[in-house]
Amino acid sequence: MTIKSLSGEVLKDILSRSSTPEFPIGLRDVDDILWGLKRGKIHCVAGRTSMGKSSVMFYMANHLIKLGKKVGFLNLEMTNREIIERMFCMDCGISNAKMIKGSLSEEERYALEEYIGTMPEEHGLVTQDRLDGDWGDVGNIKKFVHTNKIDCLFLDYIQMIRANPNQQERIQLGQFSVDLDRLAKEYNIPVVYGSQMNRASVEANDEIPRLTGLRGSGVLEENAHAVMIVHWYWKAMMKRKDGSEYAPSDYAIYIAKNRGGRTGLATVNFMPECYNFSDRQKTVSETIWEGKDANQTRPTDVNKEHANNTGYDDPKYRRVGQKQVSLGEGLGEL
């Protein structure tokens, strides 16, 4: 095929693309940078322990399910029951504390019963709680994808894989990453896996982790089409440049690698009590920067009702939650 004829094919492909991503993340600013998950590619969601990797991944999976996608979610730490319980929290807005204690109100019990009653028999979520040894062989994952006709696969998380206990972790992770890449291309589906970050690389610098902090093997960084580093400021006990505290809802998703696309920081709201996320309202300064009409009420950083009902009883949270955030705030922490 000549360059001219190939150019015509490329143009035809460009013109056929939709104005929305085929596999959107579900968060406006993240999708604006990343433009969704890509077929035939592997994507990494990385973060330190307890920074919300699993929550971000399941939020993405749950959003795709609502769009009619068949999603495979393999979690090597949680059972199927625990995953479903998270889905209850996320979709019904019931706090995990109430779920754990079983202290549901009459309205919440009714909401869950109604939710289950309207659930389709052929649900878009396909999950299987196996021990890590079962998934050390990518052949088992391929069988799972093929049998269930999966549109998108999530694996949480890659450092749990132990195919060969006598082999070094970095060698295993490198090979497993290559095998996942082949699987994504063979079935032409997006594959998303979670990855731990090195603790030392973060503690040495009070900032959002970087690509070099991916734990185990440089191949993880090299093979991934995109790497999203997630960071929960409040959990990391970080402070803003002016010394003020972050609210529990302040959350960063840093697109540190996006092959052929943009990189950048997206800040979103995190509701840890129900494992949920939402878009952050744009500030007046951001609206002006985009050239739009700024004649509007100044939006707050966090929804006031959520700030008062989050379950975090710290009055500082409510004060910080009602502060205005200026354009670009948070970028200095990268």
C-alpha cells in the first residue's frame, strides 16, 4: 500500500471517529485529557497503598457497565460478595460504615431491594474471586475473556500475581505485562490493571508520585499505553502551598503517560464513604480562561451538602470544603 492510499485510509478513520470516547472513564476532566480507554491497549492505574486505586478502577468499570459494556473485573484481594457490596454503596449512595454495621434505615433497605429487583439477569459485570495463583497464567485470563465475551477487562492489582515463586518479581511482572498487551491486541479490548507505587519514592518527596515510582519493573511503564497515577491528598496528609489542609474529597488523577495524547492533572471529588467520584465544578477563573461567560455565582470547591454529611466529623473539612480554588491550584504539587 502506498503512502497516498494509506493516507486516505487514515483520513477515513479520523472522520469516522465519534465526538465522545468509545470507553469513557466517566469523569469529565480525565476523559478530556485521556479521551477514554483504547481498544487493544493496556492502561495502568497506579498509586500508593490506600490511595483509592480499587475505588477508581471500579468506578470506571461501573460507568462502562451503565453504558452497556460487558466488563470483566478480577480483583485478587476482594471476594465477589465484597465487590457487590461496593457496587451497592456506589449506586445507592449508602455509606460503607452502614453496610459494615448492617445499620440501614428503612429507606435504604427499600432502595437496595428495589435496586436488586430492577437488576437484569444478564448483568454487565462479570467477576470471579480466584486466588492469585490462578491468574498467574495469562491463559486462564484469556479463557475468562473469551468465555464471557468481555468488552473491557480490569485486573486489580498486578503485583498480586505470583506465577512462579522462584522467579524475581520484576521478571514476572515484566513478562505478565507483555502477555497482557498481547491479550488486549488479540481480543481488541481495553485492559486496565492496578499497580502499587514504591513507598520510599513518595515519602522522600511530599508530592504526587511519578512514573519512576511504579513498583517492580520498568516494563510496566514501557508497555502501558496510558498511566494514571491516583493520589488522595487528605490521606497522604499533604497541605496546600499556603499551609491550608486539603478536604477529604480532594482527589487527583494524574495522567502521567498517554501515548499519542495529552498528559496532565485532573482534580475530582472523592466520596470515600461510598467509593464514589464526581466532577469538580469549574471555578470562575477557569471559566474565564476558557473564554466563557463568567457572570455566574462563584461555585464552591465541594458540594456543601456532601461536606456536611460525609461522615468525616472534622469542622476543618467543612471550612476547607467551602473555599474557592484558584486556577491551576494543585499543579504545584506535581
